[in-house]
Amino acid sequence: MCGIFAALGCADCSQAQRARVLACSRRLKHRGPDWSGLYQHEGNFLAQQRLAVVSPLSGDQPLYNEDRSVVVVANGEIYNHKKIRKQFTGKHAFTTGSDCEVIIPLYEEYGENFVDMLDGVFAFVLYDTRNNTYMAARDAIGVNPLYIGWGGDGSVWFSSEMKALNEDCVRFELFPPGHLYSSATAGFRRWYNPRWFLEQVPDTPYDPLVLRAAFEKAVIKRLMTDVPFGVLLSGGLDSSLVASVTKRHLVETEAAEKFGTELHSFVVGLEGSPDLKAAREVADYLGTIHHEFYFTVQDGIDAIEEVIYHDETYDVTTIRASTPMFLVARKIKSLGVKMVLSGEGSDELLGGYLYFHFAPNKEEFHKETCRKVKALHQYDCLRANKATSAWGLEVRVPFLDKEFIDVAMGMDPEWKMYDKDLGRIEKWVMRKAFDDEENPYLPKHILYRQKEQFSDGVGYSWIDGLKAFTEQQITDEMMSNAAKLYPYNTPVNKEAYYYRMIFERLFPQDSARETVPWGPSIACSTPAAIEWVEQWKASNDPSGRFISSHDAAAAATTTTDHAAGVAHANGNGVAAVANGHAAVNGAEVGVAIAA
């Protein structure tokens, strides 16, 4: 991951403005500590802070065509760059080994209509001095962050993070995923138009071998690296499959020739947490060089302000999960590792969150997966990218490969649905695809382990500790005035209030608070899915363990609880609610968030 910044069409082209652009760009230095570059042509500025992962000895940015009339700054990994390079043999003289340099000949050949030819994740800005035009684009799902802002002089600004825009732009907003912005029309247009985007229910039958092949291909292409790398391994299905496929195919890659076939895996958790135990078991099975990192609740609390600064959000679920990820990223980077693979995106594509058990039919199930995937750039993609980029660590997410998304979202959703009678638990289609008796990818009990959302898996007391801490910090009187102080996206509980206080101090602009999604949620659902179960409407906390189909909740529920109205998965789908928190046997159950 890198940090890009651009200010185009500025009325001021003085050295003072250049210095201001440099100052804004340096706010992104954590994303790219290896090198920085700045291009200026009159009142147009393009800057980059580089994290060198591919071709570290070349590839410094900005990147140029032969006569330097076209210039690009990019934050991306273009996995098909070698294929594209061959396409332009004899037509374009490549001067670096950067995978992002292929953007330039594609633009020169096809104009702005080339973005869909890129296989990867990216955010880039391209400036053409020949006609004084520019364009910017963001990858299909929004794995890589990008913001757009407008200056008081009519200039247009772009940045990987809004902290480089918020003091200089009169307004700014998220750059939408799957879109490009063209100065020729002064507007956006969508370049990513998959069939699933219309939310029409597909009818392609489930083929486990097709799904497996698509995922293995997605993992293999993400092993494109010239620096040491590893995998984030929680011991759950998603990260374990990423690790297993990586370990199985690593020997076939160029990375193995450079760094050998040993694979490093990393896990973070509180002492005794579920993830630590499960990850250790998977690591032993796969034979990875495994690293365990521990943190305390106080360590997490102390990091929250930094997490909010880097994540640029006040969303409760995101902050809860980002904090342990932020802490472990620093440890990983200290070992000399620059890139890790991770398992984000599976739950959205395949309906892996426990609340999907209660989808009333396959039409609603599919529409909810569509809504979840469309919103990933504001939640899990944001978390995974920014919490790790804070320390100059790059995360790659094979589940969000464009081709794999087409397969996963193109199958009949009936196959994805929870069905106790047929023995189908959440993400059964993925589990079945990798259930290979002759050449197993994972032990059976890991392959069929129920989902733990990230902040639960690192240790149940993490969320409980956060809630207890914020309960002490925020008084009832403060909460009673929440709507007056924060009329936009008013915090509904003390934890949300605490995060909002910090965010407002760091990012006090209206535009900043409007970049953060808001709305009711249960176990990471969208607001629309809350309509599935009447009791869910009473909750003000996005709890994963709130869903009573979770094994931990079910195990704690007694006959007495049934008499008290605690429901199981085959009933109302919700545990008793007290003050918006799930309760079992009268004791509060810790809450989970998206991972």
C-alpha cells in the first residue's frame, strides 16, 4: 500500500502552494515510508508516498510515459501487469518494474475506457499535460481507499486518506468504488458493472470445484511480491483457507525462489482467546512459522485514539476490530514483513454472518449479500487497509478478487443458505469446496468451525472491557445531550459517544462526519435485514453473540432461559435484550463485530 495525493487546477502555483501540497502528502507517510515523490505542472500537483512491495529498486513514483507528457500516481497491485506489458511490447518503453506503470500505455491506447482491463486493487490519478485533463479511478469493491475534495478556487483534490484534505478543501467525500472521475465531464461514471450489482437472483448451480479453483487462483495471483510476506491466521475458516492455499501453492511462485517455501503466520489475541488456540492448531497442521502476539484490554484502550485517527471513522464495529489489527500490524512490520494475506470479504459474499440464518428466503438472502458487498469499502476494507497501513504494512484480500466475486455472487443463493436439516451451516459452499478427503486442506473440525467475528475471536473480554471502560467515561447526563451535541448520526450508546468525541476532535468538519456510515445493525447486518426478526429492532448494539444460533449462546441457554423468553435459532433468533445488550442467564454477553 502507498499513499497518493493530488491537487489539480489550483489557481496558486507558487512555491508556497507546492510546500503546502508536500505538507498534505506527508500526512500519508505512514502508508508509504520507503520513498516520496512530487510532480508539478503549473497549478497541478501529484504526489506519492511509496511502500515498495513490487520492484523495490525501481518503480518510484510519479510514473511517466516516454516524453513525460502523461503522469500517474497510484496505490495499487495490478496482478495482470506482466500480461499487459507483453501486449505493449514494441509500442511502449517501460522504464520501471512497477506493476502500476501499465496504467499509462493502457490510457494512451484506450483513453479513459481501460480501467476494467486492470486485474487488481487500486486508486490512481492520471494527468495528461497535452490537453490539461485528468482522471482518477478506484478499484471495483474499494479495497484501496480514496477521497475526493474541492478547493475554494475550483481545484479538485484526491487523497488516499481524508486527513490530507480536511483542512484545505471546502468539502470532501468518499470516492465511490468501481467508479472513475473525469475532468472532461467534471463527474463520476461507473466502470464496474457486474451482473450481481442489479441484485437480481442468479440461478447458476453450485459447483464446488469451480468455486475452489477460483479461490486458489485468487490467492496465487496475490503472491506477487518482491519483499517478505506472511498470512494473518485467526484459525477460523477464511484465514485458514487463505493460509492453506498459500502454503500449498507457494512453491510454484517466484516469491518462493526469492524467499523460500517457509510461510510465516501471525495471530493476535488476549491471553487464552479462541483465536490463539485455533490458529496454533492450524499453523501446526500446515507447518507454518507461527507468531503469536498478545495484548491486554488496556493496551487496546490506550490505542483507540490512534486507531480512530488512522481509520477515520467513528463506526463502533470498525473500531472494535481495528484495534487488535492495528496492534498486531506494528509487531509484524517490526519483523521485516511488508505484506500479509487476509480473509476479509468471505462473510459478505457467502452470507457468513450468523444473522443470515434468519433470511426469510433466497431472494432476501441474495439482496443482503449484495448490500453487504457494496458497503465493504466503508467497513472491512477500510479497517483492513488503514489499520495496517498505519505501520506501512500491506494487506491483500483474495476473497475480493473480481473473478472470485463473479463466481461467488453468480451462484444460486439457495446453496449458501443455512439449512439445519441438510447439515448446511454458514459458508457451507466454501467448506464443501475444500473438503478434500484424499488431500485435505484443513482438519475437519477447523473446516467446519463456526464463525467467530474478529473482535470476539481475539478474546471475549475485549469487547466487555471496552464497554465497561466507556461506561465509566461517559455520564448519563452526557448521553442525554447527545442529540444536541451530535445531531448528525447521534450516538446511541456510551461506547459510540466516546468514539465520536475523539473523532470530532480530530476531524471536526461536516464533510468528515458525513463519510461515516450509520444506522441500526444486528451482528453486522444492514438496516434492511433487521426487518427479518421483530426483536432485533430493540437492539442498539451490533453484537455477533447477540444472535442466539451462536454455539456459545446456545450452550449458555438453559430451560429456565426458554421460559424467560430467550430464543434459539429455530425460534425468534434473538436472545433477551436488556438495555440494548444481549443477555444470557442475566449476564451480559460480550459483543462482536465484523471481520
